[in-house]
Amino acid sequence: MYRESNSIDSEKSPASTSASAVSNTSHISGTSLNGDLKPHEVRKAYKKLANSTEGWVSIVRLMKEVGWKGKPAEFTFKYKLQFNPTNHCVRIHNISRYEMIDDIYFDPDKNSFPSNVNKLRTMALDENWDENNRTNKLLDNYLCYTYTRVKYENKISKSKDNLYACWNTGLVDYRYEPIFCYMTRKDVNNRWMFRSFCINGEDLGKEMGRNISDMPKPATYFKEGNLLCQPNENNLSIDRDHIIREHPSRLPIEWLRQVLRDDAEWKTDETPDQYDKRICDLLPKDSTNNLFLQTLLKQTIGESVKRCQWNYKTAIPYYDPNNKRVGWFLPLCTRAAQKFHGKERAVLKPFAALVVTKGESGRFQGETIYRLSWAYRCARLVCRPDSDWLTPLFATDDKLDAEDEDVISTVS
């Protein structure tokens, strides 16, 4: 999975979105004329040319930057780039997801990334890190984005000669001792080599302690005293039409069936982007159907706000690693019948998370909605959610989860 020489060598939000113009190039095949060009070199060139983490770059400029002599289609396919045929541009979505594997080398034979992630899982407090039957998928995601954050906060501690370094994973063992990632290198110009996940003073943590004087603090996302989110109907603004028409696939299918009937059903081989565009076209902004869905959404958000006022733990803090933005998730629920002691009663069943941010004015803004699996990934970066509605057990349909495929698995 990971290859490298001694030099540098060589992963939606968890909620990944893509423009409708983006085409899927996975059907293209071909032999690369630049077989020695490593993925990290393409990413490095992309970062140099892109104006932002979400920016589109001319495919001609990127090919020229890395010296690619083959066909654009082969280049796009080989390095798994998103391609926009309208303006012949490409991008690497969630580019920050690659920081860890670009900066730190894991020996694929003796010290591989997957094997060490599994070791870390056994060291840390017991927690469910699997998603959609994929072992350690959440932990992969957590580690990569945590590294990006500590790097951004300058919380990587180094030895005086800059040959030893460590960072705080934010995880603890059964004694609540912090677990660090320990790295070394032979020259200051070389890439870091992963040594071990360890406790200071134990096993390789002894060597780490001898070489590094100050153990780093974990990543932080919120300022002290700014963790609570208790909006009310007067200080929470929602663009309901935008939420409904941007990603209708994230709304309860029962809602859509009420207004669109058979048109609400997914067509054979229809992608989420295609479904969203088709349903959006059926829900013009001022149409009766759109207004009906807005009413349902308004009622649902109103219940969520009341729930936050009743229990402050309802609003769960999150961190968006791409925009380096913090906010909160509020539960959006439908009601389902469930039997208790032989009697049927209505219970709340979450279907999505409302993404809420806070402006300098103190007002809250509902930005969009995330699938529950995506929301958990973002929330887990801050802390393990102590929640009765957001857990790692929410599986996502394979078709929907493809929108945010785990990038770690694509690294060559």
C-alpha cells in the first residue's frame, strides 16, 4: 500500500460534495508514460498551484508542473483526480486528508500503516472504529485529520537536532495516559519515518523521552467556554430551500414520496449527484411541493432546538478539517412507531445532522445537512461523542457512501 525510497515518497469532510459537472473517469485505462511519478509528487504540485484546498487547477498546468508526458485521461485516472470537463480542470478533494501519509513513511513490510493503526486501537480505550464493515475506517480518518490539525497548530515536538519528533494522537490508554506518535529521520531534509505509537517512558516511549524534552498537547478545536450551542428560534437562521434542493438525497425518502410519489424513487444505476439534480429540478423554489418540504424541515429543526435547550449535550461540536472551521451538529429526526411493554408509542429516529455555525454577531446559521456517518467522523475529531443520537453504528448505503470514499485505500 505504501512505497518509498530514502527520499520523500509516497485520502469526504467526511461529507464530500462534488459539482454536477465532475465526471467519473474510473472507466479509463491505459499505461502510464511516467510510471516513476509518485502520488505525493502530484499532490505537492497541486498544493502549489491551487488557490485553496477545494480549488480547481488547469490539468495542462498540473501536467506541466510534474513533467507528465502522457495523455490527460491517463493522468486523471492514474492519480484519481476529479475532472471538470467544462473548463478542463482537476482537483484533489480533501487534500488535507493526505498530509499524514505524505509527511510520514510507514514501511509496508515491517511497519505498515494498517498494522500500526490496529495496534493503536488495541492500546487505546475501547471504542468502535469500524464503519460499513470496514475495519478501522473511522480511526484512519481520525488519525489523518488529527495530524493535519496538530501540524497546523505547531504541536509537533522535536528534538534539538530535528531528527526526532512526536505528536499527541488525542487518544489515551486504560490509565488515561496519552498515546503519542513517535517519528525519526536520519537527515533534516528527509521524510519522517514512523517508529511507534507509544506511552512516554514505556517501550519506545523511553527513547522518545530521552530525545524529546517536551511532550506535545493534543489538538484543540474550540476555545475554552465556547463549546456549548443552545440556539433558539430567534437567533438561528436556516436557508431551508437551499438544504432541500442542494442534497434532497439526504432527506427522508418518506418526505419526498409524499410530494413526488414514484418520482422520488432511485433509478437504476443513478448516482447521488444525478439523483440530487433530478429531484432539485422537480422542486422549484416557489412550488407547493418545495414549500411543503420546507414546512416539514422547519418543524423538525424546531424540535431539535427545543431538544438542545432541554439537554446541552444534544448539540455536538465538530471540526471541518478542509475549511478549518468549527461548529455543531443538531439532530434531525422523524418519528417511528415502537412498542414498549406491549404499547405502541412514537420515538425519534435521526436521519441527518444539521450543520450549525456561529457568527461574530452571536447568531447561529444552519448551513446544510450531513449524513449521520459523515457527522460522526467530523465530531470524533473533537472528542468521542457522549450522545444518545450520534454513534458510529449508523451505516450508510454503499451508493451514498461512495460520495466520500475513504482515501487511505486509494494510496498506491
